[in-house]
Amino acid sequence: MIHYKFNNPNPTFPPNNIKTKKMTTLAFLSKAKTLKPNSNSNFFTLLRCMSNVPENTVYGGPKNQNPNQRVTLTHLRQKHLQAQPITVVTAYDYPSAVHLDSAGIDVCLVGDSASMVVHGHDTTLPISLDEMLVHCRAVARGAQRPLLVGDLPFGTYESSTSQAVDTAVRVLKEGGMDAIKLEGGSPSRISAAKAIVEAGIAVMGHVGLTPQAISVLGGFRPQGKNVASAVKVVETAMALQEAGCFSVVLECVPPPVAAAATSALRIPTIGIGAGPFCSGQVLVYHDLLGMLQHPHHAKVTPKFCKQFACVGDVINKALLEYREEVTNGSFPGPVHSPYKIGGSDVKDFLNELQKLGLEKAASAAAEAAEKTSKAESPGGGSPASD
């Protein structure tokens, strides 16, 4: 509903005929001219009275759609047309999303790989939609710039196109995502992708090694290593494009196969273990940071992943130091004990404890006050040194 703010005694306003509408527009422009040159806010307030001039965009949604502040599909298309590589990283929680945001990553994928690297499962199959939605919401709160894409977990879109659409809707409405990703290129998956796109939801496809299909593939096995398999990868990617997908992930395929698919498509390809000839690359957050060093993670870390840091080693070192300092009593020291109670208040506090018959508690408090005072005085040591 558009609210007209001009003085008009006619209760049938807004106008309902062309002549009156023209007069209203002239009155608006006349009033706009009377504004002072620096009255931008007043001018734009008046400008909003005209229905063909939106405030920001026709529908901005809950997030800023300015491509300079938030990555959109239009931004990705422009990068693709200009042959600029697209960066994609997975994230599963608020802290990792904040890091991706700060680094200027283009796309944040809330992947079902959370099943393995966060929940400790051996495959991506066990994670549920409700669990995925928790991860999605956390990431949405932390990532303000990247395009947010949420995986549809196994068992939530295979039964029918209506199930697929319902799940995709939940990922956007409840998870705060901008788009969804689904795996595979069977006729039913192509139909699901098309139905989701027709429902107004952007879809990223995924071909090659599709982890949700390991029972059919016989494990986490690379694809496209023979002629038939290579042709299937390209044809499946093209079918997903025709279904309306805005991008396709190519996982664990030989570089020539990825290059062929990238050349055959009009949409960007995102490679993971697919060589350097894709439109962009994606890696799992924990993998590229070298975050986890324990045996479970070692057995699921893929060969193609480059560790750009050894964050896991830093974490382990910090935890060992923390344990040591707590054990020997050097933490927390005066610097990390910032909350004080005045000397007179300490005495009154001790008296009150004694009145309550808490002699032992009063002695403990008095001893702590003395040690704290000594530690804070020049040349004083830590309380543990006494």
C-alpha cells in the first residue's frame, strides 16, 4: 500500500483516474522543488510516494543485495564471464562463517560434510535436515558478504519433486540460505532441480563423486576415469544446466574431464579434486586449515586437499599450555583476575561470614585477599608461588 502525504480532503484518495494521477505527480514534483538542496532525506521520503521508485530494490529481502556488499548470482555470473576464479569454502558455524566473511570468500557452502568433520561420522549420510538447519542458521548469522548455499541432506529430496521443493524451502526460510545444492544427475535429480528452480530457489548441482551415493559407487571413488564415465560427467552437468542450475560442482574427476565440462557449460563449474580448469574451487574449511589431526579425520582427509595452515598443531599446543598452567597454578594470575573488592569491604565480608558460622570460608577469603594483594604489589609473585 502506497501512502500519499499531500493535503487532500477527498476520502477516495489515492486517485483513481489518469487526470487526477497526473495532477498528483505535478503536485509532488512542485513540492520536491521547494526542498532545500541539502534536504536529501526529505526528498527521498517524498520520492517513496511514487510506486515505481523502490526504496532499495524491488524486494531486498532480509539481507543487503548490493553486489559491492553481498555476493549475488549476478556477481558470480559477472566473474564467470570475465574468467575470474570463484572461491568457495565450507562453513558449519558462526566462527568459521566470520572468518570466511573477513577473507572475502565468494560463496559459503554449508555442506553435509558437517556429518564427517563436525559430527564425527564416517560418511555424509547420517546428518538430518534439522541438524543441517542449525548449521545453516549459525553460518547465516556470521557471514554477511558471501553467497550462502545449503546442502540438501541425504533422504530429504529423493522421494518426489514436492519433497525436494519442501526441503529447499525450509533451507531458505528456516536456515537463512540464499540457494541450495543437491547431488547427482539421475532423471529424478534433474526433475528435482528443475522443480526447485521453478519454485524460485537457486540451485547448485553436483556431479562426479557424489558422497551421498557411496552405496552405489562402492565408496568414495573418483569418477570420469574411463570414456563412458567421463562422458556421463559432462552430459550430467549439461542436464543440470538445462534444469536451471546456476553452477555445478565437479568432484574428484580428472582435469581433462573437468575442462571439457567447463567448456561445454554456460554456467560456472566449481572444482574439488578436479584440477585447475574449473571456474572456481571449493575446499572444506577444516581440511584447508589443517585443523584436525586425530586419526578419524586423517582417514577422511582427501588426497586433493592442500593444507594452507596447520591450525590443529597450534590448537593442540595452546591446549597443552593451558592444561600445564592450570595444573601448576600460574593461570589465572593477577592480569586475568580483574574483578576487585575493596579492603574495607573484605573486612566486612569476613565479619559477615563469621556471623554465619562460616569460619573456614572466612579464612579462605582472607588468605585469598592476602595472596592477591601480594601478587599485585611490585615484585610480587603469582598466588601459586606462595
